[in-house]
Amino acid sequence: DKTSRAGPPTGAPPWRVFCVMGGGGSSSGNGRRRTTRTSGEPTSGRAVAAAAKKLRDLQRRLKFRGCLAPSVFEAPFEEAAVESLYRDLAARFRLARQTLLAVWLAAVTAASAGLFVGGAALGSSAQHGLLWGAVGASGVLLFALWTCVEADRLARRLLWSGTQACVGDAREHEALAAQVAQLRAQLGAAKYEEATMYKLLFRGQTRLASFSSGTSGPREFLLAAPEARSITSAVEGEPNLAIALALSGRTTDWDAVKRAATRLRHRDYGLRDYYVDVRQAFPELQLYTVTREEYKAGHRDISSGLTPDEEYRRTLGALFALYWLARVGIDGECGLSFGVDDDWAPRKIPEQEDLDGSAALKKRLTFYCNTPWKKLLQLLVDAGMLTERGGRGGAVEVAVPRMCAMLALTAIHDVFKVEALLPRVRPEHAPFKGFAAGDVINDHDVAMYYVLDHFPEALPSFAGLDATQRHSVLFTQSKMSFNHGWLVQAEAPPHALFARFKRVIMAGEANPPDVSFYFVHWLTDLAGAVPNPLDGSERLVLGFPYQVLGSFITSFSVLSALATQTETEVFETYLESYWRDAAPRLRLRAPPPGGGGGRPRRAPRH
């Protein structure tokens, strides 16, 4: 059967197939199927004509008339649909033909056997033998004829159901293809709307080319890092030139900075509003995606090993942590612990049934329940970023100049992880903290101190602060060499713990609020370490033992006294504070009595 073995040609244009059978008034006398085209479609080619001829030939060979209504195939088909229909009909035709051959063979065999039996009976009674032989052969032939008719009807039913299934699949495929086209159009429109909104909100900036809204989700398209200019080798090492080139003339929007600081504790000031304000405010946020124009072997774009987009998101995480800390008592606890939903609203405290099977959610709830939130809020008060009206315990409000300084510091603090922006020490500034003239400062904290100290105008968000706030920001970039773990785990004596920290404080003429200001910056930087800013502080919540974090938070109020007390006095004060906090849990007595001035105290025996 060459017709059934040969497949239809490919590459034909779309066309419509109308199956018109005898008795419908629109078919030819021999029952051939007619193929017509809708207006406006291309004229039939050889491939389409050949495929249609194969279907008509198959129909004629099966004598397949009167089963299909003219409207069955009134749907546009691709060449693949014609090929599928043809192969299905050909396979069913082979099955029907094999069945008919088997039935006819059985009928002929039975008829032969009947004649043989009749002939054998002639020996005793010729008249009866011929009569029974003829009756037997006629019965077998009639049975064979009936079987053939039933087999033909069965084949027709199979062909009809198979054809209906093929047509249904083709129509479903066409509907799905239309839906895909519609979704593609909607996705294109959504991407255009996202890009347009991004440009409008962020003063004409465009998103980083590597960003994909299809993988990030509907709530995160605004978080895409902005594109920035590449730095040429001619300006590398010159921060005043390189940063000016990367900023493309953008300056700090101080109205947006003050709006963000002023409204931080307003209940209706949502995280998305805050993010739009800080993005509009600080042009330095686009520095995180700066790259070199020429590739340098052995160098990376970001010294931390992350991608520019991830480092940008870590900075957003620190900014968001500052937002949540400033809103403790409003919704900051939930935001820092559980993150936000698709509408950027803080997620609620989970119910018990939500905790089943979710270890991460249980950790978040534990963090929410065990974190000393009042001490965190007090840290911002001690840093001068918040004030208490009417004295300690009164209503809390934002100290705008101090909060603006922390916002600016948080926005710029990791800019020099971008290797293309690292400064080179000029001869008039050498040596500088261990770097000689001509050396590239490859420590991002030291590089920041160098630029803030010698090129303050290069970073407009720092240059616009008043002298007091610039002094506090510069202090935070000093090398403190303070190991917090040594303190909370009692692993070093006072001098080893605080000597370097104390010298930096004295050299910078820092006061207690400056020390607390440093610890706020340290905490928000740690909180944003995981580049998922909308999921709360995953570093603090999921990756930090809450007992250790609680000890850190307890120590903040004590360590600020380093500006006015000796190392030993601060150490003793911390031990007393820790003793009081641990007394209910460990069933300790009151702290042992003793004189001041750093004299040793003997703990009572239990």
C-alpha cells in the first residue's frame, strides 16, 4: 500500500479542509473529498495538492461516504495536522483491510469444507448430500457476507471516531496557539509598562539588561539594578573623574532624602514608597553596576564575588533593614522577620497550621518572638536618629538630619566593592593606612575612607551633609578591629577587645552617639547580607543564632560608653548587664558587690 506508507510532504502553507460527502449536494459523484481555500490565503502548491489527493484516494478506496458532515473540517489546519490525519486514516485502513481479508479467507475455507462434506455424503444418498452441501455453503457464504458488512461498519465507526479526535486535537491546538499569541502580546505589553514605569519613577534610568521579570515575580521588577556607564582605563584610579563619569551628571535629590527620613515612622508610609524615595534620592545607587570598558584578566566586577545586581540588592537589603528598625512598634517587627507580600505589605504572624512542615517559617517566628525589639529601638535613640518626646519612654519621632546621614551612608557604603572605582593613592596623600603612593586601595572600607577624606565632593550624597554628620559617617569607615564574638562569648580580656576600638574613638574624637551610629550601620549592613531584600533579613532571621544576636543587641548600649570610659569599666558594665539579663534564665543571684575603678569582683559561690 504505497499510499498508506508515503507521508504527506511538509512545508505547505496553512489551508482549510472541507470534507463534503455524497448526498450533501456539494460532493462529486465518486465521493471524492473537495479541498477549498478561504479568501485571501495563498494559492495551492504542489505539496498541498499532493496531501489532499492522498486523502481523497484513501477515502475512495475505503468507499467512505455519507459519514462526515461538511462542517466537520471547517477549521484552519497546518500541514502537520494534515499529515497527522492522513497517517491515522491510513493506519485504520490497513487494519480494516486485514480484517476483511481474514474474514473472506475464513468464509472460503468454510464453504470448501461444506462442499467437501456434501460431496462425501453422495455415496449414501446423492440427493440429500447435494442438498445439505448447498445449504451449508450458502449459510457459510451468507455469514461471511454479514461479517464483511459488519467489519466494514466497524471500520467506518473507527475512522469516524478517529477523525473526530484528530479534528478536535487540531482545533484545541489552534485555540492554544491563539492563547499563546495573546499571552505573548500581554507579556510584551507588561514588559513595556514595567520599563516605562521604571523610567518614570527613576528619572529616565533603564534597568540592567540581565534583569528578567519573568523569573523574579510581579513584586520585584522595581528592584532591578539601574544600568551605568563603563569606566575607561584613562580614569581608573581617579575617583573624582571615574565617579563623575559613572553618575552622568546626576546629583542627590535632597527633597526625596528628607521626605524618606521624615516619613519613616508614618503608618501610611509603605516600603514601596520608601524605596522609590531613596532610589530617586541617591544617585550613587547606580554605581553598583559600573564595569570596566576593557576586560582585565584576573579582575572581577565586584570584589565580593557577587554579581553587580546581587551587590545592589544587598545594599537595598541594608536600606530596607534601616526602614524596619526605624518602624519598630509599628510594623517593623513583622517586616524584618517575615518580609513583605506581593503588594509590599508586611506579612502577618503565621498561624499554627502554616508552621507545619516549614522549618524556615518556624525560625522566623522564633526570631520575631525572641528579639529584644525595644533594645533595637533604643539603639537608634542612642545614635541620635530617633528622639523621645518628653524624655525616656515617651513617643518616638525621627531626628531628620541624623537619619539623612544614615540613609546616605547606607546607600554609598559598599560602592568601592566595584573594582573599576577603586582609588589610587596620590603622592601627596601617601602613605595612607598602609598603602603607598600609586597603590590601588583594594580594601573597600579603606577606599571609602580615602575618598570621603580627600575627595568628599565625588560622592554628592556625602558632600551635601553638614559637617557634624560627615564626621559621624567618616568615623564609621575607620578600621575598628573589634571582634564582637570575643565579647559575647568571653574569649578575650578588655584590652585585647577594646584597645584598637578605643584608639579609633579617641583619634576621631567620637562621642557615644557616634559609637551607637556605627553599630546601627554595622547591624543594617549585616541584615542585608542576603540579596533578597523583600523577604526580610534572612541573614539575621535564618542564618544567625538568636541567642548570639540577642547578646550583640544587649552589648550595643554598653559599648557606646567607650567614648567616655576605660576598656575595663566598659567590660565590667557589660558583664553586669549580661548578669541581670541572664539571672531569670540561669537562676542567678544579684550581681556581686564591689567598688568601681576597675577593681576585681569576686563572684559568690552557688
